[in-house]
Amino acid sequence: MARSPLSFLDSCLLQFDQALRTCVPGSSMATRPSPADKLAAETTAASMSPTEKKHAAGLMRINHTGEVCAQALYAGQASTANLAQVREAMELAAAEEVDHLAWCEQRLQELDSRPSVFNPLWYALSFGMGAAAGLAGDKWSLGFVAETEKQVCDHLEEHLEKLPEGDQRSKAVLEQMIVDERHHGETATEAGGAPLPSPVTQAMLAMSKVMKKTTYQI
């Protein structure tokens, strides 16, 4: 039986619920165990100095906020996508990204730290960008996903190099995230995503740099 279309109010309530579950710590539940669980917590905690631990927490806070942005981007795109299969693809990708959100949050707790206080702001901005991409057309929306995932993979690989040598638990999380993000990007391209104009990709990079600088500390 076909699903009845949601009213505007129902859609708004669902989006608000999604935003709360993304931005409120402890609300996201992973469907897969964290890759870090394969490693003993004591071995990495004991091998890091307080300075290294703080640095690792800053990097993981950035990665956590990146996943908050990903949730918002996918939610915004799903809300304005024209084709049902594109909407479903966005919703599926967002569900898979929940694992990353939960893994990063778990790692922040292990490092005696917390997510960024700016996450609600970044969620709102990213939702707006995702909705605009969806309104531009499905090929651009899918292209936006592909470019987003490419940039995410680039910064995750950069963080792999920057993490303290002793923080193997965080590295295990990032390595699996790179595999998943690359798959999402390839899927979007294969589904018909168009390459974005250079000014758009540059604007995305500029926004990412601002997010990284503000989120590393707070």
C-alpha cells in the first residue's frame, strides 16, 4: 500500500526530531560496533600525553561536527529532491552516517571531551545548503553529495596523519569512515551526479575551513 504524503506540519516535526537526534549528545545509536572496539582502550590511553590527548579530541570533534553536517545535508536534500529514488538514496546515506556520528561521539567521551557547542548552527547551515542543492535538480544534488564525500575523505585522510601515533582507536574509526564515505560518493556519481562548478566547490572548501577552525577548540 502506498504511503500517504506527509502534511507540511508533519514534515516539519520530522525534520525537527532529526535535528534533535543529531545535535543532542547521546541521541545517536550506531547499528554497527565501532571499529575502535577491536582495540583495547588501555593501550592507547596510556601511550598519549595530555597534550596529545587534547589534540586528538580536537580532531575528533571536527570529525563529529562533519557528521552532523552530513546528516543535515542529506536531510535537506531529501526534503527537496524531485525523484523518489533520489530521496530514498539520501535517506539511506543519512542512516549509514549515523554510525559515524555515534562512533565519533563515543571516541570523544573516551578522550574526556565533548562535541562542539556550535553543532546546532552548523546543522542549520548545512540543512539549508542541502535543500538548495535539492531544489537545483537531482543531478546537481547527487553531484553535491559526490563532492561533499570527496572533501570529507580528503580531510579524514589528513586527520589520520595528524593524530598522535598512540591513538590507534581514533585511527581505526577514521579508516572505516573513509571506506564508507568513498562508497557514498561513488554511488552518487554512478546515479548521475554532475560535477559541480569550481566556484561552488571553492565555497564548500571555505566553509569547511571555518568549521574546522571554530570546532577544534570549542
